[in-house]
Amino acid sequence: MNINERLGLEKYVVSVEELSEVNLHEECYYNKTKEIYVGQGANKNVTLYCKTESKRLLVVIGESWTYGDNLKPHVRCVEDKDNIPYRVSTIFAGKVATYLKSDLLLNSQPGNCNINHYYRLREYIDAIKENGSYDEVFLIFQLTSPGRDYRNNMVDEPIKHLFSKTPNQYPVLEYNDWQHEYDKTYFNLIEEQVKRIPFKSSVVWKNFNEFHYKEREQFSFNVIEHPFMRLVVQMSGYDFEPSKNMEHTFYEKLHELYNLKVDTKTLEEEVDKQNKGLSLLGKSMLNNFHPNEQGHWFLTALIIDKFKSNGY
């Protein structure tokens, strides 16, 4: 079965208005596509399947930083505004697909959480295996703030040990140990899926928080060591220590969790880190609280460097 049929995607037909709004370079990714299929979510066009008649496929999964939100004036999710030719040619996903000379299967729901990213990866691998038309498959997988799993009420089987509302069900962990276990859990979940095809090369990155699990020799994917939020701030001459979580609502609900222990001093320090990070992010020339055009170029370079390390 075709991937677009398997995923319930509809064929995209570009409008005259969309093309008239932008000035696209003739070598941009949109101009390399033969067909584009789209899927909707809480925002417009969160799934894009771009076909170029390649035998390679790049799978990209993430949230608003992957979507290309705030690429003003053409893309603005809160205004339900999108321009597919411009967005797919500007975001890092389209630029990396251009580099790889590949088709692109992109899912990027703004505000999404990591367990939903995992579910999309699992679903897409099922579709790719069933389709069987690609010789080489590549992956870019974004991990975002851990508090979103709990905020979005997505505490499902693979991660239920991280968010326990039942006393004595799981060991009680200090915050640093809990973050270590959180990253380890997702690394194992990603690796489990990456091995199913297997992917030729895979890159995992975070937008907000550092990676706290360092024992990675057993994993086949590459990691961009620091969160992109910190990297773009550093490029503007500043630095900060990122918070382990970016959702204030998660901290407000900590009293509901029996397996996670965070003292008041640590909580205050984490909130201060959140505020400082967001303040410095506003000073970055590569970011408008989401990567701007230059920011997507920077992220593209980081990802391509990882693919090159695997010979691609």
C-alpha cells in the first residue's frame, strides 16, 4: 500500500496565492517534488509526505521547532497560517532532504510531546515496511520538554514508570536521577524502532533540555550534544544552563507524582533557569522563539554533519 494511503493523507494542490506570496529559489526542495500529500492535526498540514521519485526517504518527527512555526510572515500556527512551498523549502527537514536527494515524510505537531513522537515513529515504520519501495531510510527525531508527556495526559505504558500517581509502585527518584531515567527510557524506545528497518543513519536532537543519559555506546543513532535553544543563544554571545523542563504546569503538578522527589530549592532554581533561558533566547539572531530562516540553516548544518560522520 502507498504510504500516503496507509497514513490517510490527501494530495496537496498548490494555490496561485501561495506561490505568489514567495520567491522560491529554483533549487529549493519544493521545486524538486513531484507530489505532496498532507495530513491535518491540531494545526494545519502537520504531516507532509513529499515525493521526488527518489529511492531514499528521510523521516522527520518533532513539534513546532520542526514544523517551522513563526517563519513570518508566511507561517504562523496561532493564526492558522501556512505556506507549504515556502515552509518545506525553508525548514531544516527540506534542506536535509535536498542534501540527501530524498523523499520526505514529516510529522511536526506544535505543542506535541515525546511519547506522541514515538508513536508517530512506530506508525511510520509500519507504513514504510509495508510499502517496501525505499532502498535507504534516514531519521531525524526531536525530543522536547519531558513535562509535556504529563501535561498532555499521555502517560502511557512505555513511560508509565516515569509518572506514577500510585504510592510505592516505582522507586522514588531525585530529580537528576529521574531525568537520567527519562532520557534512558526514550533512547531505548527510539533504538527499538530504529532497528526495525534499519535506518541508514539517524539523528536525535532536543530543542530545550540537555541530554542527561551519557552511556550511549550501545545505541546506533547520533545525538546533537546540546539543546538547540542553548546553541543559538551561544551563537549570539550568551550562555545559560538549561532547565530540565520547560512546562510550569508540570512543576505545579509534581505533588501528584509519588516516584519523583524535587525539593523547593531545586524547584526555584529550575524556574529561574527557565526564565533566564527564555530571556536570552529572545536576544538570539537565529531564533524568534522558534528557529528563523538562519536558525534552520544552522540546524541543517549540525544534522548534515552527523550524517556525514556515517558516510552520507
